[in-house]
Amino acid sequence: MAFKFELIKKDPFSNARLGEIKTAHGSFTTPAFLPVGTQGTIKSLTPEELVEIGVEVILGNTYHLYLRPGHETIGKLGGLHKFIHWDQPILTDSGGFQVYSLGGLRKISEEGVTFQSHLDGSLHLLTPERVMDIQKILGTDIAMVLDECVPYPSSYDYVKASTSLTTRWARRCLQRREQEGPAFFAIVQGGMYRDLREGSAQSLVEMDFEGYAVGGLSVGEPKSMMLDVLGWTTSLLPELAPRYVMGVGAPEDILGAVMLGIDLFDCVLPTRNARNGTLFTHSGRISIKQAQYAEDGRPIDENCLCYTCRHYSRAYLRHLYLANEILSSRLNTTHNLFYYMNFMKRIQEAIRENRLLEFHKAHASNLRNPASECIAHPLHN
């Protein structure tokens, strides 16, 4: 197996770490943010543009690719990397969260998840084994096990039974691991209950996966609760394996999670917000559709070196958005992803230079004292 995680440096003042993940399709530095390419594309941008922005690894989704165009089709055409013209690492989510989102269109059993396609209503069964087989056919570098994501709030008894099922599914997933296949990442569940999180983590660590994710967060719980759960769950995970929190993507939340020891992040926040006209700056967010930008000749962020900020004004970007031009999504997405990639690089540098606490204080100060047009706290996905 080509996968390897190397712990390069630990921050002396927090639990943050600097690391490197090596895969068959190249290496990338952690902490890292994975743009979400649910259906085999980061919406509106080409792979070459992603590389120019600084993206080193992306996320695809097993559920969506299984339904359309089909994993077997992708496999026949050379695998997901060739199919989407991306030769760097790919992590694929098992589809557990998408199935969770289907609500009444799905039924969970010991065997797996039976669900109706959101595309045509056809009936499908995804078992733990089938999910891992699909990801192997896709040729992904990191494959997530099938889990059940529980809603918030949920009763203790429900979460206990669900977490136990996720653990049994993980064991079945592990039986599909091959020497030349993708790395398998387990997903710790347990809702907001500490003893259930501890039991889940202990059982999964004993199975010896290549990496571990913390799932079931950012599903409606208070932010303080999310960070508490993340803190004591992360402390239970192996030091020499990558740690991944799924679906957490606001910059201040990423920074807080890094300081708790998390290495990997994904979220649709930067790309979806871009298409909705919401742009990230060093002091918060701006909504480019607002009338105050109609004659504003400044770039989105005067501290930004992205293609959009080097060439276009807020006034022009507002015009494109209101005119519903395709270029609006492209330029806005370019900026937001550049912001995120640069944000992660700055975090990496701060860990390397033992000044992460200073970086955290400066970032929080910028958000507390934003320019008048900025919103300090981005919303969750």
C-alpha cells in the first residue's frame, strides 16, 4: 500500500501537528483542506486552475458517483483520476452523510442502507462491503468506511444502537482491504455522548485503520459543544495516524480544530458561498451583491494575491453576480479557494515556526474588528 503518514512536528503550545500524507498519486502537507468535488468536479474550475490555486487533494463522493455516471463506467474508463483529469490525491466519502440526508427515502438495517435514488427514485442497497468495493473500482487514494450519521439531538439509546452498528460495519469494511488498494479510514461516531464516543474510538483503533475521522459533528449542535466533543474524541485517536473531521469548514472552526490535533478538513462552504456571492477576506465575509459595492474599485481583499483580486474590482464582481453570468461563479470560487489554501499554508507555517497561538490571536482579533462591510463569523454548511 502506497499510503503513509509522517508526523513532522508537534506544536509546543497546543495539540496541533504538522504532517505529510503520501499516496500513490503524490503527497500533501497537513493540516489540509479538501475542496469538495462531489460529482467529480470542483464546480466551475478546471483541474489546472485548482493546481494553480494551490489545491493538493480533493474529495469525491461515492454515493453520487455510484448513481451517476456509475462506478463501473468510471472503472472501465481508467478510474476516477483519469476520468476527471486529476493526477493528485483523492479522498472519497462513503456516502453515509448523503444517505442520512435522504431522510424518509432510506432504510437502515444490519445488512446496510436501502435507499431511493434522488435522481430517478430507483431502489438501491449499499452494504459496507459494496461501498468499499465501489471505492476500489473508482481508484481513490483514501476510502471512507460506511457509517450512520445520527442527527442532533438524538436520544442516548438511539445513538448507542447506531454507534454499535457503525462499529460492526467498520469491521466488515476492513475485510475488503487489500495490499494494493486505497487506505481505509474509519469514522468515530457517538453523537454528543462522551462514553459512546470513547467506546467507538477504542473499538475502531483496535481494528488498526490507516486513518480516523470524527463524524456526526456540525449537524446543528452548538459550536461550543462541537469543539468539546471534538477535543476529547481527538485525544483518543492514535498520534501516528491522520485525523479528519468531516464537514467542518468555517475558517475559525478549522483553526480551533487544528489546535485540538485535527489534520484534515472538508466542506462545501468556500465553493457554495462563492456561487451565492459570499466571499472570504482576512477580516470576515462580504456579500458582493450589496449595493455598497456598485462603484467600489477595490479588489475583494487587498491582502489577497489570487487571480480574481489581481484583476477585478468589487464593482465588476457585483455586476457579474447580479447579471447571473457564469464568470461570477468562476471568479468567486477562484478567490474563496485561494483564501482557504492560503489560510492552511499560513497555519502550517505557524506550526513550523512555533507561533500558532499568535496566529490564532491575530485571526480572532481580525474577526472581532472587521471592516464595516464584513460579517465576522461565517455560517456553517
